[in-house]
Amino acid sequence: MTPPLLSNRIATLPKAELHLHLEGSIQPATVCALTARHGVVTTEDEVRRRYAYRDFPEFIEAFKWVTSFLREPQDYALIASGLAEHLLAQHVVYTEITLSIGVMLLRKQQPERNFEALLRATEPFETRGLRFRWVFDAARQFGADAAMEVVESAKRCNSKAIVAFGIGGDELSVPTEEFRRVYDRAAQRGLLLRSAINDPELMDLLAERRIPLEICPASNMKTGALARQLQREKATIEDHPLLKFLRHGIPIVLSTDDPAMFHTTLTEEYANAARMGLQEKELARIVEMGFQHAFSPASERRGA
Ligand SMILES: [Zn+2]
């Protein structure tokens, strides 16, 4: 018999999950409940078929489809409870969840009302030992004015639980310089900034300045991003540069990104890291770095 990839000790260590999109975390059963709320009958099999893609554009299609059913604050409450149960089962005690506020605004929703419902839905889980923090995300392709609206809505929500502001979406759509004033405003509002850098040439800089890389292996595989990066037809998990980054001294944050849509869990991502050749103590160090690189002050990251 082959030994399990992941020791029980690593699997059950309390963990932080820092790169997680609420809208990408809706498990098939919850999707069915969600569509039913809006009069559409869906089967879990159908959801699984939609949750299979060959490339990034196909993934975006599925993302648009599932989020088209997020119409009312109660819809957000429903998916947040589902996610919270899932995270507890993964031994997650602290999470920073990214919300696509840009999409809410595009759909003429009031982010404040959705956020209020999210806080109410997640409150019972805080007492069960799972701490929630939130990242307000603007979609780059909607432009700088729309992104500014996201910053303003974070202000209106007026909650200490909102810790950061990010710009996700299509990286090639609008150049970063155009968002300068948006980032300035976000900083004035006390929001920290989250951006993803993933260029091997920056390895020394990242190591020197202790800038963490957020790595989501299943996402890198399922969107074809790793193969593209390596300029290969196909890539396997063993080709992932995570081990190289870590041993170069770059802090690593291991995350699931869109766990339901990429058919992964945080435990599975640690197993992926083990497949890449990481040793037990390196896995434990990554667990620790998840807490070190959270946006909240150190005193707030683990339950009292
Ligand atoms: Zn992401």
C-alpha cells in the first residue's frame, strides 16, 4: 500500500485560506438550491458538466452562468453558509474572501445590502471558530470609474471586516496605470492592496522583500495557465514551480481560488504541494505563512 500523500498532522492543522472567491466556491448542490430560488430546475450533473472547461474563456462562461443567479442578498447568504461549512471541514480557522463587487454594481445591485446579508450569514460560524475577512474586488475590464465605485461601496459598508481591495478579471483589458487614483483612494480608506505577481524574473525581489506569492495549483492546472506559462501543450502538477519558489526563499500562500469550479479543496492543494515534492516541514511552514501574510493584525488571525 502506498502511504497517504498528506500526513494527518498536516491535513488537520488549523489553516488560513487567503485567496478564495465567494462566487467560485458554490458547490453543485448549492447551485441547484440557488437556481431553484429563481424558478430554474438544475441537476448536480448539469452543474458538473458546466464546471468543466478546457481554457480560461470557458471557465469565465461558467462563472457568468452561476453568478447570474446571485440576484438578492439572500442568495449571497445561502452561498456563504455553504462555503463556511466547507471551510470548517477543511480545518480553516481564518479566511479572506474576495467578493466581486464590480459584478454586483454592473447588475445594479446594492453591495451594502449583499454585504450585510453575508455578515449575518457568517456570524454563527465565527462562534464556531472560523474568522471571516473580506476583499472587495473590482473587475479590471469595467475600467477605473467602475473600480472607484467599488472603493466607495467599501466605505459605505463601513466594516472593519473589509481588509483589502483588489482588481481581478481580465489582465489584458485595461493598463494598470489607469487605476493609480483608484489605488490611492483605496489606500486613503485604509484598504490594503492585493495583487498577484507571477514572474520568475522577480524571484530575487520577492524573496528579498518577503512578498508572498498566492499560489492556487488546481486553478493553474484547470485554466491551462501553467501549461501556457511553460509553453507546453500539457503540464502536470509535478511541473509546478512552487517548490522552486519556496526553496528560493519566497513566501508562499497556498489557496484554492475557486474551489467548487476547480474541483479542489484546501486539503487537496496541500496534497498537490506534496506531489510537487515538498517535505512535511515545508508543508507545515506554508500553513504558518498563511497566517503570517493575512491582512488582519496578528492578534485577530486566530481565535482567542
Ligand atoms: Zn483568484
